[in-house]
Amino acid sequence: GPSSHGPLEEGSQPEGFPIKGNEDSMLDHVPGSSFYARTVAEVWFKTAYAAEQAGFQLPPSQRKDEEEGQ
């Protein structure tokens, strides 16, 4: 959809799409998270909400951190 983008040919981040999605695991990774740098994005999202709407979720360790912060 309009809030997602496929990977660029050279593998870099499309401008305005900072959230990495891994289609195999259906996990998304936000900038600054522990797995962000080592995740190869198969799809990119504009927002974490857009990733969630597409069926992706944060890794379990980050879900716990997010739940505790609420």
C-alpha cells in the first residue's frame, strides 16, 4: 500500500520509510532497536502503525518493553 515500499535495488532505505519489515518472521524493526542494524528489510514502512496494519509486529523483547511503558 501507500505506507509501504519494497527494497531499493541497492538495498538502501527508501526516503520516508524508516521501519524495516521481515516478511519471513512478520516482525518489524524500528530505528534504534537492537535488531535494526542487522535486519535486511524485505519491506519498508512509513510508520510502526502501518507495519502493524500490514500484519507485522515488534519482536517479543520489544513488545514487553512497550507494554511496560504503557
